[in-house]
Amino acid sequence: MGKFDIISFSLLSPMKPNNNFIWSVFMSEHQSFLPGTEIEIVNPNVELGKIKHVLFDFDGTISLLREGWQNIMGPMCVEMICGEHEPTPEIEKEVADMIDETTGIQTIFQMQRLVEMVKAHGLVPADKILDEWGYKAIYNERLLMPVRERIQKLKNGEVTLEQMTVRKVFSFLDELKKRNVTMYVFSGTDREDVQHEASVLGADKYFAEIWGALPSIEEYSKEKVIREIISTHNLHGPEVMAVGDGPVELRNVKEQGGIALGVASDEKKGYGWDMHKRKRLLRAGADILIPDFSEYDKLIKYLFCET
């Protein structure tokens, strides 16, 4: 068996690459892994060894400063839809599905969906319905409270950098830098905020550009960024890779023939599998899935076809 031969097995098999793996909640009955690792190879036919440019999502892929944002957006959306009425399980599920489907896009587009949902349910008087910018302001105000607290704790030494980032992500970035890979951040978070948070974490030094949402929604999208990078640098599909925990960036890079590396990490811990994310990233077309960057050395060798 070669160094990077892939081990395939079903959930019924006793063969396991890690005793701590949570096999009972895997979505499918058959997975393939690099031997002795938790690096899941979804598409063994993806063309590797040519990567020149890598685009990273930020929140949940690099940073944990915004961990739990879904638990702020979800209740806020339900509250805006229901107004003075009691929330129903149906509305709560509708909101949860919306957030799941749109993770990774600009927040303003999620708020546009919220406006549509508020109007569709008709529980709020028309003169009380805000536009997407109004709802975004409410959401940002609530979200930034815990974010600012975490930043202050980091500055005070109450929490460590390792606690505020996905495990071993800096080691992965270092290895890409050694191979002269040009790296970018493209985030659905407002540009000013994502640039500030990247600076706080010391991650900004790795990236040629840090993109985020702009006041004019037409100016920025992840799809547009990928197209422009490919065009500007005259790249071919497998020379570009997207790394993220949301479906948007993975779908966008796959549409351009690139490589999709999904990070299905448990953000509360900063490492280990989040099986819900895994399912979402599989649906988005991930070529490779990881729970975090703990096995960065083996992952790098696989991506660059190194022995």
C-alpha cells in the first residue's frame, strides 16, 4: 500500500482510523480516509499537486471569535418574524434551515431573506417591518457584544490564541506559505470587522488580501472574488482551492473547477468533528473533509502530492 493510498470501509466494518471517531452519527454508509488519519477523501479523482492560490473563509475556518453566531441570528430572526406572537416550531425550523443554507454568504443577503420571511408570515404590521439594513444593524449589535468580550479577554491573557482559533490552523498556513502559495480571506462578515479580527489574531500577515462585505452589496461576492483571481492570474481550476466551513465558498470554487476543502470543525471546542457541518459540506460538493488542521502535515503532503 502506497503512502497516500486511501482506505475505504463501511460503518459496519471494525476498521477505524481513530478510536475517538463518532461513527454512529456519520451520514453515509461508506467513507474513505487517508490511512491512519481523519482526513476524509470524498472525491479521490480531484486533481492535486498544482495548488497556487488558496481562499479561506474566516469565521469557523480560522477564527472562533464569532463562535455561536447562529445562536444569535436564529433567535433574532424568529423574534423579528413573530413580533408579539409566540414562536412556533415551524418558524424556528424555517429560520434554522435558512441559516444552514446561507452560511458563508454576506450577512445582508441573509437579512434580505429575513425580510421576505417576515412579510410572508404576516405576523408583524407592515409599518413595523424593517429593511435588510435595519435587521442587520440589530443582528450586528447583538453579535458584536460577545466578539468584543472575547477580543478583550485575548488581549488581557484570559484566553489564549489557541482557544480563539481552529486547532493548528496557523501550522497549516505556515506550510502553505513555505510552498509560496498566495492566500486570501473572503468572508461574509463586514470587511472592516474581518480585517480587524484577523489582525487581532495575528492572521493578517499570511494573506495577500482580506475581503469582506462592503456597504454596496454589488461590489463583493465570493463568486466574484474567485472569478477575478482565476482571470487575473490566468489560473486553471485545480490551481485554486477554497477552504471553508460553509457551503457557499465550496460551491463557488467547484463551479470554477477548483478544489473544495471542507472544515467540519466543532467550533465550541475548536477541534473535532461537527457532523451537521459535515453533512452540509458534503451536499456542497466538498472534495476533502477535515475536522480541524491537527493533521496538517499529512494533509499538506496529500494536497501537494509529496512523498
